[in-house]
Amino acid sequence: MPQTSFSKVSIAGLQPLPAGSATLKLWLAALPPLVAGMASSGLPRALGLLIGLSWFVLLIVALGRARLAALLLPAAATAWFVVVLLVLPFNSPAFIVDSWAALAMLLMTFPRAAVRTAVS
């Protein structure tokens, strides 16, 4: 029986994040909340900076071959989307930027097999 390395084992068919152009898009998705957070004050500032910084930390851990972080990326994006909807005032600039960024993060972190199954 051939031995497999630990880095090749996947949980629920989800591989760790590979370094490449798709990962760059995930990094860029966190920039709008950071910029909107720096331009705001009070709660929108704290929430925008928290979204951006926590997303950067999760991406770094997910790139370091931690499968749990790769599994937490869609859950974190969903949680940030719900928090933005519940906390920020509707139709404010921070609400618009943070909600679109959280939705983009969520859509980009779906496993490809799940998306293909849902579409077909």
C-alpha cells in the first residue's frame, strides 16, 4: 500500500489553498473593507478593519496547509455578511462596500465541485 503524505489528504474533498492567481483575488477582496474602514469613524471603521484583518489572517493560515482554515473561509465570509447586514446602517457607504466585499469573499471561496453540482 503506497504511503500518502499528510499534505495530500483532504477533508470533505477540500484541498488547501494553492498559491496562484485565485489566491490573489481572495487577497484583493479584503482591500475594499480596509479602505472603507480607514475612511470611516466609529463602528463602521472597526467593522471594516476587523473584516479585512481577519480575512488576511485566515488566508495566511489557509495557505500554510491548514485545512481547517480552508474550511472556515466560507463560514467566515457568511458570518461577516450577516454581521454587516445586522450592524451597519442601511445604504451607508460602509454598508455597501462591506456587504459587497463579504459577498464576493463568500462566492470566491465555494468549492468548485459544490458549485458545479448546484448548477447542473
